[in-house]
Amino acid sequence: MNLTDNFLSIVLSQTPLLDVRAPIEFQQGAFINATNIAILNDEQRHLVGIHYKEAGNSAAVKLAEQLIQEEGQKLRIKKWQEYLQSNPNALLYCFRGGQRSAISQAWLKEVGINITRLKGGYKAFRSYLMDESLKISANTKTLILGGRTGSGKTVLLQEINNMIDLEAIAHHRGSSFGHFSSDQPSQINFENNLAYKLIQHHHANHKYLIIEHESHNIGRAFIPKPLYKNLMDGRLIILETPLKERIEITYHEYIEESLLKYTLHYKEDALSKWAQDVQQNLEKIKKRLGSEKYIIIKKIFEDAVLHHFDRDGKKLYKLFIEKLLVEYYDPMYDYQIKTTQIPIILRGDKEVILNFIYTKEDD
């Protein structure tokens, strides 16, 4: 039976993967470009697992075959065939590369389809990704992009070839005020996806990796400490953007883009749901703001919502944003920069930073 452990090729080619583990295993953690068409459903897997502990491997395999026959071996093969028609170069895996993927491979061979499976399965590939993440991050020179809220760091990143967008991998953008609560990947998927990006970056032979200045946590996802330490062992470059421009950038993100996402999800209830979420987030920072500033900022936002559909709404939203930036985000940022252990090697606007990065990469 064909086996492969050429995991590097899978990452660089973004090879499609057929995952025959149970749905619950897939939800807990899988790989980019993997599709789950299980050989055993969650209940069947549970029953087989119990039988394995009580009666051993042979008895568990017999029970699995019995359960599968009852539901229909042909149905499973049909679904795999349909997937493989669209993904003829896909590879097959289960958890350890054992019984489930071997049986799936044999069934497919019976209908004339030869598919290669991952040696060691999910577990081996996952170990490879985690090991490579640490090794590559420890030997990669990083330039870390910092800057005040609204300075346009994310937009700038998109213009740089040798960057990894950590927030995009985590499906979480910056501040909770501008963030629509969409599903983030599982922690395992976040780590796997980040590993893919690091490996692809490394083999593109860039001299530097550009990342945004982040904390361990990006929403509910977190960068494991050893990996985070490696990524932050670099040099800090600060994007400086005038306040007026930052207000415009933040207005676009916090108000226009955020409301668009809410509208797509909540339809006619979008404005009220969005306003409710913003006020809840404002409540969370009340202690840091202080009661007096909180009351002022809250009132400005409430007035902005009341005037949402007339000319004053936009002015009030921008005033709300200005107050948030100046009274909340800027003091926090100033403290972070004052206490950071990362050496700051450059401060400048977008053009200055882009020229610096391109020069560094061409050296």
C-alpha cells in the first residue's frame, strides 16, 4: 500500500487531504485543504474504542466492519469517489495512519482508485508541523511592525511579500470595537495553519519575516510561548500616522466595515445589534477609562447612533473614535512601547517603512 511522509511537499504544494477520522476528531484539529469524510461516525468510533479496550484490536476491527456494513460501505466509497474526482492528487489519513486509513485505502483500490496515505497519519504530520514551527522561528530574522491603533498596520502588511498576517490566521482583527464575532479556528488549527505559513515563508528564501506586534493571545487563539518568544526576538519598526488619518482609518474599520458585516448577518436588526455590542465592549473598559471619561464617550456614541441616518451621525462617530484613540488606546500603547524589551530601530510613515523593508530584503 502506498505511503508517504513527505510532509514538506504537502505544505508547499498545498496538497488536498482526505481525512477519514470521526467528525469530532476533525473539529478538534485538522489541516489546511483537508476534507472530512469519515469511515466511522462519532458514535461508531466511541463503540469501537470501548471494544478495543475490553477485547483487543482484532475484536475492535470486526466490530468496526460490522457497524460499517450495517450503514453501507458503498455509501462511504461513493462519497470518497466524488471527492477524489475533484481532488485526484489528494492524500489519505486517519489519526495514526493505521486501521481506518488502511481499510479506506483498500476499499478504494477495489474500485480502481489508488490513493497514497500519510505515514503516521494526523499525529505524525502534526508533530512535523510543530517541530518545524519552532525550528524555523528560532532561525528567522523578524521585523515586527508596531504602531498606534488606526495607524494602518494591517493595510501596510498586505503590501509586503515577506509577511505573515497573524490576525488573519486567527480570524480576528485588532480591537473588539471593530471586530465582528465570527468563528475563530480551534487552537490546534491555528497552530497548524501558522506552521504552514512559516514553512512556506522559509522555503520562499526571504531574508526577513515581517509580522505585526501582537500579544500571546489573538482573540481566543494564542501563540504557544516558545514560538511567541522566537517570533518576538526581532526588531521593532513603528508606523507613525497622524491622528486625523487614524480617525479616518478607524472610522472605516470600526463603523463602515463592522456595520457591513453585521448587516450581512443580522439584516434589519444590524444597527441595534451592533450598537449593543459596542456598548458592551465600552462597558468592559470603563474601569481603565475612569467614570467621567466613560460617561462622556458613552454619550457621544449614543448620540451618534440616534443620528445614524443624518449628517451629524458621521461627525459624532468620528468624535467617538477620536476620544477612544486619545483617551484609551494611545495611553495603553505609550506604556507598551515604553516598557517593551524589543529594540526599536525605525519610526516613520508608510513610505519610509516600505522603503526600509524593501532595502533590507534586497541587501
